[in-house]
Amino acid sequence: MVGSRARLSGISVDFPRRDGHQHVLDGFDFVLESGRTTCLLGPSGIGKSTILNLFAGFLSPLSGHVVIDEQTDPPPGPDRGDVFQHLSLLP
């Protein structure tokens, strides 16, 4: 995509559970446009942290690809960061 810096393409993510697995994302597409501010907003459990962890390289999708600066499925790197919501921040 022209002008995009990072994107998720056809992403599917499952998490293991005692009774099987929790399907979180299925065929999910998302684009972060260069030079724009983007907000992920939604109720708990909708997949916001999963999306951020995919971009950070902390999580690999079951299917689909993470593309950052035209590099497909890059490992974690110093060009990206993650600020945790709990435990490491002051109240």
C-alpha cells in the first residue's frame, strides 16, 4: 500500500486454553499510515494488545503476515517499542 509504514494482512491468532483454544483474530487486516496518529479503542478482550504485540514482533500469527517498512514478519527490533499498561507503570 502506498504511504503505509506497517500493516497486518490476513492475520489469524489463537491462544491455547484448557478446553481448546481461544480464537482472537481471523483474517484480520489493519494498516498504520505513515505520518498519522492511530488509536485502538474497544472493550477488554477484543484484541488490542494482540495487535500491538504482533507489530512489536512479540507474537507470531497463526496465519497471515506482519509487514513493516516492506519487511515481512520482522523479528522484534529497536525501531519499535511497547509500553505496558500494567505492572511496570506507576498508578
